[in-house]
Amino acid sequence: MGRPAKHATAKEAAEHSLYSKMGGALMGLSFPNFISIVTSKCIICGCNPSEELVIDRKDSSYTLKWHYITTGGACCKVCKTLQQHFDIDMIVRHCARIMAKRMHDKRRG
């Protein structure tokens, strides 16, 4: 006989698994607060969560899309990597320079 299910739904199991793996309690975040942060948009670029945690149970399957937590809030993988190496002002200036060059190149044909 198998072990009884700890959580009622696959969604609940996914959320609690992520809370445990990411150390939500160690960060001092309550469970509901943690889930609202990791499932919100990236604070830097505004993209929706893209990292996936898939829970497949006999009764149902659920995919939880989430972001990493940084000092400012939820952050996508790309922005988290950039933020580890550069400050936000430098990232914004560099992105503006890239966009200006692309617009200039587009006008030139």
C-alpha cells in the first residue's frame, strides 16, 4: 500500500515543494507571501514566470511556473544572472545603447 498523499491537489504539492526547496521559511517568508512573490512578474523586465516545476500524480498533473527571489523581489533567470554581475543602472544604460544601435542600423537599411 502506497504512502498517503500529503497534499490534496497537485497544485498544492507543487507550491509546498517549491517553498521547501527554495527555503521560503529560511527567508522569513510566510507560505502565501512566498507563493505570491515567486509567481509574480519579474521586477526588472516584467516577464511572466518561466521556470517550471512539474508535479505528476496519479490523480492529476500540475505545472507551476515561477521566478527566483532576489533582494528586490521576483526575478527571471536572465535578469537574476545579469543582476549578480552588474547593477541595474548599468544594465539599463547598456540596453538603451543596444536599442539605439539597432534603430540606427534599421534606418540605414
